Amino acid sequence: MGKAAALTTVLVLTGTVFAHPAHAAPAAKCAAGTWRLTKADLTVTQSSTRLRITGGAGATLTLSGGKAVHRYAGSARLTETGTSGGAKVTGWLRYRGVLRMKAKLSGNRLIGTVSSASGNATLKLRQTAPLSLDPAPRDLVALLKAREFTGVPYNAKITCSRGTLKLRQTDSGKSGTLKGVWTYRRA
């Protein structure tokens, strides 16, 4: 796999649209407010590729006034491990800046509108195996709108208690299957 193909594989595989059915209303009310990420846990599968991406502690998510605001200042990297085409894959991803989008809380769902995304958020990918790749950070808003990358919780099932919020997303499409769980604590 060439350098460009390896980078594209990671971006495409982690960039899918997420959806879950709605359930009871109390979760939406509980989810309003500001939350600090304790851990993201994503699994990406596609034919001969299986990746696990974990970490990201410290990012904040504010759900209020019909908006979702993701702030990544000081958040930790997400570690990437797995295999692609039989080769071991290692690396990391890091978000920075601020991402905003229209979003509503309904039943037990967070429903975001990607077309409304704005902000200066970037995504940095560093691959260490099977190839060493270190491209410049990419504009997260542009990636989201182009459907190249949507590894941001914006259309997810909500599980909420007084101090803990979990957002769960799953999607299967032409680029594979992405399952993600973002776990937050009230900030």
C-alpha cells in the first residue's frame, strides 16, 4: 500500500456517518451541559482492515441552545493500532481547535447537522507503521462536509446519568463499519 493509500484508508475508514434509533426522553434532558471526554474508543473494520482508535481525554463537548461545541485544546492523542492487508498499523490522531454544529437532543439521541459545521478544528494523523507518514493537520470542518471523516460524535445514542455521558455510534457503509463509544464526565 502506498503512502497516500495508507493515509486515505485511515481517513476514509474512520469517516462514516453514524445513526441509532431513538428511545426514552430523559437521556436528552440529562445530556444538556458541558462534558469532559475521559475516553473515546473506536473500532473500524473493512475486509482485511481492523483498527482500534482510543484516547482523546480532555476534549470538551457542550450541548446547549441547539448546538454542539467540541473544544479540543489540551486534549490527549488517540492511539491507533490494528492491521490492514496483513500489515501491522500503528499511529495516532490528535484534534485541536473548536468545532461547532447545529444539534438537537431528542429522546435518547444526539442529532447533529454536519452541513452546519464551522470552526477552526484540525485533525492531525501520524502513522508510524507500516509506513511512516506525518502529513500536515487537516481542516476538520472540510473533512466532515466532504464526508471524508466523521469520527466526531454527532448522531449518537445517549446514555446519561448525573455525572456520566456515553455517546454510541455505529455505521456500516462502502468504507467499512465504524463503532464508537465516547465516554464523558460532567465538567
